[in-house]
Amino acid sequence: MRNPQLNKNGGLQHLLTIDGLPREILSTILDTAAPFSEVAEREVKKLPLLRGKSVFNLFFESSTRTRTTFEIAAKRLSADVINLNISTSSTSKGETLLDTVDNLCAMQADMFVVRHASSGAPFLIAQHLAAMGLEHIHVINAGDGRHAHPTQGLLDMYTIRHYKKTFANLVVAIVGDVLHSRVARSQIHALITLGVPEVRVIGPKTLIPTDVDKLGVRVFHDMRAGLKDVDVVMMLRLQNERMQGALLPSPQEFFKYYGLTADKLECARPDAIVMHPGPMNRGVEIDSAVADGPHAVILPQVTFGIAVRMAVMSMLAGG
Amino acid sequence: MKIHIKNGRLIDPAKGIDAQADLFIAAGRIAAVGAAPEGFAANRVIDATGRVVCPGLVDLSARLREPGFEYKATLESEMAAAAAGGVTSLACPPDTDPPLDEPGLVEMLKHRARHPSFAHVYPVGALTLGLAGERLTEMAELYEAGCVAFGQAQAPVVDTLVLMRAMQYAATFDFPVWLQAQDPFLGKEGVAHDGEVATRLGLPGIPVSAETIALSAILQLARDTGVRIHITRISSAAALEMIVAARASGIAATCDVSINHLHLSDADIGYFNPHARLAPPLRDGRDREALRRGLAAGAINALCSDHAPVDDDAKQAPFGEAAPGATGLELLLPLTLKWAGEMKLPLGQALARITCDAARVLGLSAGTLAAGAVADVCIFDPRGSFRVTRESLRSQGKNTPFLGQELPGRVCCTLIEGHVAFENGRQG
């Protein structure tokens, strides 16, 4: 079975997950993003690469940051952008996911940027488009359930490369709620594909998925041990509804043992960078002193996110 | 109607027969095997040269979707599928809408199924009202209406006191109880086996312990109550080990496995294929190997289709939202042959699991070609093949992970009580 996100020539048809993508494609995306981040410095920030194309932001789950940066990226490429927040729209009237897609196809969509609460939803859409012979329409996964958030993973790689110049010899730790995190899964696949020799995940056993070591990571339950000599700390967001109950006793106890504080950060290398996909829960997974401190590159991540999303969109649909 | 089936390779696993022999049918029963009875004048001769003649298949789980789910399937569509698949007896689980918890519903189902070309239907009655796991059904009345066993389909009995009482009551009348082992809490959010595949795909997992914990409760209560217990659709090596150990300690538990779990593992979910969304979930490759060996050795008593036709809308959804289940009546024989071929098993040993052994679980004398038995017969071409497509499936459910595959064996003719219900691609 062919990887559904690749076309017959092995090029990128959709961006659904980083799992299974060759290193060359990841590197090409990062290389393509570099000049786009310069566009942002100009007075006229527009490029004509997607002129006349219609990009539908299809968000079945709410989002501010991701949707906005996709919108900005598409607009900087001169595309027409249509935002649909479907959680409050047709599916509540009983329309199926694929019916919604069919209707938007009939409106001459060129690209869908999809966020959905169910793992695999963008695959279903991509497979449906293939079955309908609509190969000119591209799908970008903007986050599906616990599965993947590939553009977040890529912008994180762009950030790491920006600050660390190379992926070789790095030790990277991903901290927090790995179990429910699509961001963590995309980060793990990207880091390993790009050649990072040691990827660690840190968290209590309730938040570490079964057999995650088979994805190629080392598992730590002691945060200080896990942070020892790392070059990059990637914090994960802890959703409010997971802070109490059977997964964790309280946000306070989580913060004490797995929250990133200046004190714990001292275990890492002196030049370590601290990342977070946002939105942050200050005082739960990260202390304000760290979030606003000299190691944090959290706001540059957001800025780089626009360039990376421009790169992906232009590679899929530009020319 | 007298029928002479000639020149076939006759396999009757119940009698240990695998030989070139003719079969003679009169008045809906097997009149003789080998030589014609004196004065036998056939109205019809079926040439089975190059074909296997075996007992009609006995399927321990086939959902006909009536009453209540006629948009998924109807008795007519699924009985056509059964006949085309060589299935002549089938047990249907109680998860209809309403569930089979009242004698009137069972009588209606039995009445609707009364047709010479329809397989014999053996309803499994609901163990508790509405399958809610709270109040017992009128099991004795349901038995009189035609139920052969009592179960919960895939609904749990959360309250173990209710479970014990239900087993005690069933044991009073020596009614068998059929249960699927899945802990309702450990399995609550999960949609796939809790392992590397689910982790990679970000699918909430169902651990093997969801099966073994529930199984442990069932087996201990079965021992205490003395009920005849049958465990449906086991999915893991650990569950099989527990059942084997329970037998060694004197609990007469039987169990079955589905065709899907015999051939597939969680790796077959691939890129979120909703056809691989099944309940119980597909486990990993080691579990599958243990199930394949366990069925060959007879530790697993029977193989069933676990036929569950699902409408397209319910399957065309993201993996976790897709309705679980796969169509299977027409795949039971081909997937038995595929398994037998891969395991290098004698054909008779493999066919036993879908004929006499399954009949024994049901408490029936069916599944044999012995003289005097009801003439339920399946004639198939072992060198033929069945290509699984939406068009080739007669079931209203087009949902199966085997879609697109070419499977061994082609059913040529199905006889139900001596009536030709299916022949050369046409319904009788």
C-alpha cells in the first residue's frame, strides 16, 4: 500500500504525518522555509505563488494559533482563504465529514487545512479525494486527535536548526503529556528522521503511551535524570481536563515533579533551548521564569511557523 | 426429492471420513453414504467431480440485523449470503434492536427465518433485559421460543453479582451462557489494541488485560455456579492460556475465534483502515499466531464468521468513530481454507472447526453427513477461488478488511434439509 501522502513520483501530495516521510522531503521543507522567513521582514510581505487558489481552513476542533498562522501563510502566498469552524456548523446538523468535503470540493477548493478530534480524519479525506479522482486537491493535517500535527513538528525542527545549526549530536527531551499529544508524535518522527541521535520522553507512567520506546525514544520518569545534558527541551501542553482525576492527582503535584523550572533546567546544557507549542499553562507545565527567560524560543517558534507553513503550501500547490 | 451427489471427495470430519464417495439424500435427510440404498431412484443427480462434499457450515455468530437494523441488512440479504457461503446453521447474537430478550421477538425471528432456502437459525437470547446487565430475562420462556444459549453479545454485565445470579439461573436449567470477555472500564475509550501500532497512530488503546480480567471473573463464576460457559471471540494468547488452564482445573469452558482474528493483526489497520475496526480489537502478531495454533490444536473449539454487516455511512468515518464489525458469512469457508493451507492442516481437521465442532458448542447433532442426519450439505471447489468485492458479496454489508483479496475455495452448491438453496452462483 502506497503511503497516501506521496504521489506516484514519491513527491508530496498531502502532508498528513511525518511518520514515513524520507529525510530529503523534511530537509527540502526546511530549506524552502528559510527564504520565506525573510519575506516577513519586507515591507510588502506577499508572494504570488498561490494566486487564484482557494485554501479552506477546515477546523472541526477549535484553534487560534494554528488556524491564524495557516491563514497568514496562505495570504502571504496570495491565496484566497476561507475559514470554516465546523464544530459549530454542519456536522452538528448531522452532515458527515465526507459530505462536508464533497460540498467544499464543489466550491473549487484547491487545498484543505484540516483539524479534527479523531486520529486519522485527514487520511480519510485524502483517501476520499483519491477515490473521487480529485488529485489536484491537497490536504494538510493541522492536527488530528492524538495522531499527528506535522507542521508543528516541522516548525519545531526549523527552530532547532535555526539555533543549533545541525541535528547531529543533539540530545532532545520531550516532556509532559506524551500520551495525548499529536505534537509529541510528530516531533519524535521528525527528530529521528533528521538524525538526532538521542530523543527522550519524560513524564509519569500515566502520560507515556504503551511501547513508545519502539518509536525510537528513551523513556524517563525522573525529570532531572531525563534533562541531564540535553540540548533541547520541548515542553508539551497539559490539557485542563487531564489535570485531575485518574491520570494525575493535581496540577500542583504535576508542576512539582514535571513542571519546567529554572532549577530543573540547570540539569540541561548551559546553552539549551526551551520550546513549547502553545498555548502554555504557566505554573502547570512551565514556570514563568523559564517561559520568559533567556533559554526560551517559544515566540520565535510561532514566527517560524508561518514560514514553514508557507513552504509546505507552496510545495503542495505552488506551480 | 431424492438427490444423488456423485463422484465427490466426501469429507465428514465428525466421522473421520475423507474419501471418494457418493452421497444419497431422501426426504431432507442423508439416506446413505457410498452405496445407494436399495431401490433408490434419484430425481436429481449432482456431479461433484473435483469438488469437496462436506457438511453444511455451522457459524456460531452471524448478525442478521433483524429486528431493528434493517438499514444495515435484512434477513433476505443475509440468508442469501449464508447460502452462498455454504452456511446452513447459524447462531445469531442478541444485539438486535430491541435485543432478543422477549419470547415474542424470538418467535418472530424464527418465523421470519422459516424458508426452505434459509439456513437454520439458532438465536442466542439476551441474558439480561435490554442487555443492560441489571435484570434477568425469562430464560426458560426464551428457551421454549427457540433460544439455544444466553449471552450479552458485546454488552458487559458490569455488576458481578448480577453476572453470578444470571449464571446460577441459567445453570438451573442447564442452559449454556455465551460471553465475550471485555472489561467495560479498561476497554472504555479504546478503539485498537494497546501497543506500538495504536501508539504510532494515536489511537486510544484497549489492553489485553481488558480481556483477561473479564475472563478471569467469568471463569471463576462459571466454576462456582457450574454453568456451561462458552467464551466468544477470544483475541489474545493470554486469554487462550487462561481457558486451557481453566479446563485443566475442571471448568468445561469452550471458546471460539473469528475469521478476522485468525488472519489479521493490529498492523492491518495500516493507514486507519476503518474495515479493521473490530470488537474485540485485532491484537498483535504473536496473539494471532497463538490463536492460529490454538484453533489447529482444538484448544479453540470453533471458528466463526462474527458476521456484522455495517452500512457504508457508519464505516466511512475516522477510524475511532467508525462502527466496529465486518461482514463474514461468505468468507468463513475461504478463510478456513486459507488458514488450513498456511498451517498445512488436513482439510478434514480444518473443516471440523466450522462443522461438527461448532455444532457441538451449539448442542446440535448437525455438522455431519452420517446416514439419518439432516441433509445440510456444502459442495465446494477447493481449487476455485472467491474474489472479495462489493459486487461479489451478497450480504448487504460490504465492510470487510479482506475486500479486494482473492481467497481460496468456491462454494458450488448448498443444500439445506435436502433443498438446493444455492447452486452455481444462483439462489435456490
